[in-house]
Amino acid sequence: LGAPEVPGRGSTALNLFQWTWSSVAAECTSTIGPAGFAYVQVSPPQEHIQGTAWWTSYQPVSYRLESKLGTRAEFKNMVDTCRAAGVGIIADAVINHMTGADAGSGTGTGGSTFGVDNFPGIYDASSFNDCRSNISNYGDRYQVQNCRLVSLQDLRTGSNAVRDRIAAYLNDLLSLGVAGFRMDASKHIPAADLEAIKSRLSNPNVFWVHEVIGSAGEPIQPSEYLGSGDSHEFQYARNLKSYMDGSIAGIRGITNGLLPSDRAGVFVDNHDTERDGHGTMNYQWGQKYILGNVFMLAYPYGWPTVYSGYKFTDRDAGVPGSTATRVPDASCSNTAVWTCMHRKPEIQGMVKFRNAVSGTSVTSWWDDGNNHIAFGRGDKGYVVINNGANAVTRTYQTSLPAGEYTDLVSATGTRYTVDSSGRFTATVPQYGALALAVVASTPGGGEPGDPG
Ligand code: LM2
Ligand code: CA
């Protein structure tokens, strides 16, 4: 399911948006590994244009690993350090385009020069598609895949030379030990081109998850891309938002019409949707956002990625303190800036829950027709979610073995006794949750990203 399971650690991923390589490395050791995440998705590692906006990361200048987030040596150290903590790195691969034509020429974060149709030593005019206008009609397949996305120079991914060059970049990352790739802007690249690029990799079976923003009525859909990887299921995040915003009693139907569970990457939000009002929740939703994460991690659908970025008021603004060539290290003690969602006890508890209930399906679903739901995961787990403004008290019927369980959601580790009929009684606070699981006493080991 999704990225390869790491024995005893499941496959849950964490997206550390705009975290520097050295801060990711430190966090893997101190927090991410011990919390039971299997993967970290990082921001694009290649050289890009200078500037303080976060989105400079998405304007490649060269494939040297010299970015605002760190050097090649720092990247390598992050991969090694995370791997030692049991965590694989998923790199964000920006291969549809290079820099914006509107920006003209300049010098990248690693000192490489660039211009329109001109990336010395890498690409020239023959490397780009013939269409030089911007995409305006998402109903036109040719335009979406061959013209410029917001003026970004569109690579001729149909050509062998460009495919070889992109594969060389991805192979370089594989040689450093990355475990998989988030494929940026896949909708803008024909699926066959992506398959041809993937076949050139040193490990053609490496995990890929495509970013294809599915939209009803458009000709290009996420399901087209399953030949070379999984696809992110944006509709899941939109559905999650509407349930959490209204009533969650019907949330069991959240996956109706979506990609098959074993091919869908899911998230509550990502770096685009959290700031662009693309119909998802974001950290500004407070406790409801946490509950959305609790549901995603509790419910057996898709391959989940928890999102952890920084607080913003301006859609374009990079991490506070950024310069044209460097982003300051992330720090969870700096709560004014970093959301550090992955440090919330509710989320860490639910990562443990998901790992503990792996392989089970939903049992004993109950809901009150409004905002109070509860369900089991076979004889391994049971979760209660209260998306209402008042505390709820109830005796729940589980499929758990009798015994004492520690609530994985509450920071204080409240204990509950499940009786010989599988019942327990609890009070769950407003916008609160509770999760009981049969948790293995020793955390699993295992190395992520070993070629499967
Ligand atoms: C993606 N997936 O398909 C990324 O997830 C998304 O974050 C990227 O857009 C986009 N595709 C290209 O990789 C971001 C950002 C844009 C930004 C681009 C390029 O959302 O705002 O565009 O990165 O940096 C910016 C300006 C835009 C300008 C463009 C080119 O906002 O006005 O277009 O640069 O200079 C003239
Ligand atoms: Ca394209």
C-alpha cells in the first residue's frame, strides 16, 4: 500500500515543507523515527532561482543539489541520518519545467547561470516544447501538457535527450539513497513520458506518487498515471474538509468514486491547498484540522501523508528570515513560525495506532447521525471521533480483547478498561478523539526504501 511498508513501521509519511536538510536530519533522530513515521517528503532539492518566496523551489535552474534548503553534502547527511532512524526520504521531483520565461535570465542558488531557452550544460532551445504560450484551458489536453504552466519553460519530455537528462537527475538522487519521489505537476507531463523516464532509472520499481490534481470534467485524470506510480487523491482531502466542516456521520462514504485504496496517496492538505483555498482544511482550522488527521490515520484508505509546514498570512512569503539563497533551519521551539503538526500528541498517537492496526478492516461502525462516530479496526484497535461542540459520554462496543488500554490520543495517557464483552465507557471532549490499540511493546526496526 503506497510506499513500501517498513517492517513494524507501516508506511505513513510526513511532509516537512521547506525544512532545511539539516533540520530534517535532526528531527528524524529526535522525533520522526521514534514516532513511527516511515517516510519524510522533503521540498525540491535541485538548484533553483534565488528569492525569498517559497515557490522559488519550483523553478529549477540546474540539477545540482544546491538549494535554499541546503547543500549536496547536507542532503546526503539527511538521507543517511534519517535512514539510520528508520525513515526514508521522498524527494519532490520537479521535472516538467525549468524557470519562468517571465523571469528572463539570472543566477541560481548554486551559482549556475540561466536564461530563456538557455541552461548551460543541460538544456537549450531544443529541450523545450514548441508551444511558448501559457496554459489557459484545462479542458485542452495538448495545452496542459505542452504549453507553459504559469510561464514555466516546459521541457520536451517526449524527446530522448530530455528523458535521459531527467533520469540522470533522479538516478543521482537514488545513488544518494532516496526512497521514492513525489512527482511534481504530473498532469502537465504525458503519462507515457513519465513511464519512459521511469524505465531509465537504476531502480525502475522505485516508489512514485504523482501529483495530479483531479478535477471533474477535465480530460486528464489521476487514474491515467497509475502505470508508473500511485496518484495523490485530491478529492479525498476535499471530501474530508466538507465532512469536518459539516457533519461526519456519513464520512464512511468519503472514498466513494475515488482511486483504489492501494493506489491513492492521501493528505489533509499540502503546501498548495493549504494556501490556495483549494477546498481543503489547513492548520488554521485548529482542533478540527487535528481531527481530520486523526480520521485519515484511523481509516483504512490510501497511503497517508501528514503535513507540517510554517504559519503564513501571505500566500507567497517564504519562511520568515529567508534570504535569496538560504532558508533558516526549522525549529519546533519556534512555535510562532513552525506548525510542527507531527509533534502533536494526537498525531503521533495516531501514527502508532495506524501501525498497530495495519491489515485490519473497519468493524463495528457506529455514529449518532451527526458528529460523533466510532469504529473498530478488527481486534487491534478502536477509535472515537467527536466533531461536535459538546463533550460526549457513551459505552462503546468494540471487537478488542478484554484488558486495559492507554488512549493514544490524549497527551496524558488516560487508561480505559475493555470488559469481557468488548465494552468500555468514556467521555470524549468537544472536538476530541480517543484511540485504543493493541500496541506492540517494542518499536519495529527495518530500513525503508530497500528496493522491493
Ligand atoms: C506544482 N504542482 O503541480 C507545485 O505543487 C506548485 O507549488 C507549483 O507552483 C507548480 N506546480 C509548479 O511547480 C508554485 C507556486 C506558483 C509559482 C510556481 C513557480 O504556486 O505561484 O509561480 O511555483 O515558482 C510563480 C509566480 C507566478 C509566475 C511563476 C513564474 O507565482 O506568478 O508566473 O512563478 O515566474 C508568471
Ligand atoms: Ca509539460
